Amino acid sequence: MKKVLALLLALAMVLAFAACAGKTDNGDTTAAPDDAETTAAEPIEVSGDYKVAMVTDYGDITDQSFNQTTYEACKDFCGANGIDFTYFKPASDSDEDRVAMIESAIDEGYNVIVLPGYAFGAAIKETAGPNPDVMFIALDVSSGDLGEDYEVPANLYCAVYQEELCGYMAGYAAVKLGYTKLGFLGGMAVPAVIRYGYGFVQGADAAAAELELTDVAINYAYGNQFFGDADITAAMDTWYQGGTQVVFACGGGIYTSAVDAAKKVEGAKVIGVDVDQAGTIAAYAAGDDGNAADYADLTVTSAMKGLAPTVKTMLTAVVSGNFGEYGGKVDTLGLVSENPDENYVQIAGSTQFGDGFTADDYAALVAKLYSGEVTVSNDISVSAADNATVVTVTDLGNIK
């Protein structure tokens, strides 16, 4: 019997910046993972013998983004409940090595496998079916990543997120806060990153239209990798020194290039992604010898999705014996409430709210998105510029 416990996920939001519910990948409304009876901070009754393993994707557990958030959520849950947990890191960025790590985990007796990232699509297809007694929890793995003809087996649950919504919130907030020269620096042009970027353009465009601005411009590019380097930093130097005021750095560690360039220009800002990156960005900007407090205002906001609550709620479903309620599904998690704190997609509590965009304004925006008064396209078959009506988008393609 399916139970909807929104309170659980609201509490999970307090712990990890997100909460409850969503809809299936085919557009039908459904409850998100929510069978857990308590938050992961409290031990729960474990109904069987479980061992949990996470396999990293492109990055590692110190990437201060997707992998680290997932790793810490798994570790916290398993530690609180006395469950054996470890992680495996593929030797290279290849389907073969991802499959090898999944199989190694299974060979070592791990019967719950957590996989963060679209790159696991092919590896899941090769390993989930042949191992029906192992439960797979995949984050950001869509039907498209698995193949449209792939039938999701009962031992696999996939969660994807409406990145276009929190991207929209970030773009809207930036323009409302007075920034008119924006940049979007994506990692690789994969669906999740594209949705973030297209939402960002739509949000900035909507705010510009409301303010009757005609001078809002967005530089739009992908680094073609999920880490910063000298080449990408040089491109960001050109942007910031050419007048760009804030860059949405969207893709793992690629924010480092935006930060390195922003530090050279007075008043330059960045926007974080996936989790609240304000502290991470400040610490990176300060370096080993600096003071992170000096860079506390470097991050305008972060566009976030609820990775940790998804992990914690699904692991609770597993150890409570309720995984069967979710297996065989691809759920798209997004807005379920007018309350910003009760949604799987949102902007960070560290957002630098001001007169142009207050916390109340944010709540009002979320209410409009939730009710459908404001809609955001998730069509990634068009161009970035196709999402704009009054802002100017300069699409620069791949930097590398």
C-alpha cells in the first residue's frame, strides 16, 4: 500500500535542502519516494540483511557536488542504522569500468547499489537484469539514458529531476537582483545540464520582461567536461572582463574556472548548482592560505535538486521492506508544494536576497510555478536562444 508522507520529506529538506514527491518520466503524476517512517538521522528498524555500495561516476567522493552529496547521504544513513557501506570508483570513464565496479560490489556481497549520474545508463542495462536479487537506486538516470525500449526491471528505481525549474528560479532571481550581464557555463551538454541552462535562460527572460528591460544578455557555453582548467578559466576571464556580472557554473567542478576568473574582477559573482555551493565556492576562492569569509558574498544563489533526500528515503524503503513499491519506475521529482522548502528543486537558503528579489518574492514565484500559472519548457531539442523573447543569448557552443 502506497503511503504519502510529505512530513517526512519536509524534515529531510531541513537536513539536506530538499523534500517530497514528483511525477513519473512519462508525465503521469505519482508519489515520489516517501514510504520512510522517519528521517535518516534517527535509527529505524531494519527488516533484513543489507549491504550498501555506491559507485562514483565521472568524479569522486570529494567533488563537492553530485558524487560527494550522494556518498555522504549513503554514509549518514548507513552509519545511523548499522548497515555496511562502502563505495567503488571506476578506473576510468568507461562503461566497461563502471560495469566492473558494479559487478565487484555484487561479488563482495553488496545487495543495494546506488548509482549517481546519467553515465550509468549502459552499465545498468548490463547489470540490473542479471542480478534480480540486488536493488539498484539510480539518480539522474532517465528513460532516455536507458534506451526507450528498455523495460525497467523490478529491482531498479530511477529518479530524475526537473532541473529546468530550479534553473528558472536562479535566472529569474539574478535579473530581479539587478544583474543584466549573465553567463551560463555548463559542463557537458547532457540532458540534465541542458535543462538547467534552458531554465536559466527562461527565468532571466521572464524577469527581464516583467522589469521591461531590453539590455539583458547571456553568454552561453559548455566546457565539454565536468572540471575547470586553464582553457576554461581563460574563457571566463574574457567573459568577466568583458562585462559579465554573474556566471551560472553548472557541472561538477567546472565552477573552479568561473571562480578563478571572478576573483579578478571586482563585484563579479557566480551561481552554484545541484547543492548549496556557497560555502564550497568561498572555501575554494580563499585557497589554503585565505579566509573563506572574505568570499562569503561571491555566490548569488545555487540551483539545487534533492539528491540526499532521495537517497535517504529510498534506502529507508529498502531496509523497511518497501522497495517493491518503487522498483520498476523512473520518477521525475520536482514541485509538490507552494512551500519552497517542500520541493525537490529549489534555490539555496544562502541566496543573497535583496530589495529586488526577497524571500517572499521567491515563495510567490514557487507558488506560481506549482499552480501552473508560470510554466517552464523542458524541451532540449531547441537552441538556448529559442528560450528567450527579450534577452539576448550568445551561444558559444563548446569551449573545448
